[in-house]
Amino acid sequence: KVFDSVSHQHIFQTLKQRVVDSHIIDVITDMYESTITCLEVREKQSEVIKILTGVKEGDSMSLMLFSLPIDSLLYSLEKIRNCFKHSSKRVTSLAFADDLVLISDSWDGMQGNIVVVEEFCQLTGLRMQAEK
């Protein structure tokens, strides 16, 4: 469900930060800003509901659009350097699609990593599911 929770505004901001061509940003923005739905219950239809979060399921761009914000999280984790060290290698996290594993060689380091992830979630609208 994490693909459903990323804020469209955060996706647009990330595309601009990555200096993606403005025409491409405009097309993606148009695709997502015009996304609406409505509910039908007992043959009565709701008002139009504007969709403000999530990437489109099955769209070939969805994984890339979701991955861009996640990439900035991984960069933030590497920057604070609360990591596991082995020889000259440093590992702060392992990520695949919507799965993320935080790694540190200390309790304080792990707490620092969790704070970074929590702040990122507040900024992007993403939600953590630690039980998974």
C-alpha cells in the first residue's frame, strides 16, 4: 500500500529537484493533477474526489515516480553515516521497491536512522509499516 501514499506534490518537487525536463514534468503533472474518482453506494454517487496521493497502478512510470522520492531518503541516510561498517564499506540501508531495511552498528545509530525515516514520511506522506 505504500505506492498509494506518496504525495503527488512531493513527486513533482522531486522531479524539479532532479532537473527533469520541464515538458516531461508538465506531462506527469497533468496526468496526476487531473486524477479524480467518485463513489457509488446504493445507486447514489458521491461528489467528485480529487486523488492527491499515490502512483497509478500498472503505469510503466509508476515505479520510477515512486523510486525518486525513496532515492532522496537513501541519500539522507547515507549522509548522516549511522551505518554498519565492514572493511572500507559502509551500509546504512537495503532497499528494494517498497521494502526498506535500516542497518546500523549501534542502538543510537539506528535511532538516528529511524528519525530520518519518520521525518521523510511526514514530508512525503508515506507511511511506515514496521511489522512487515
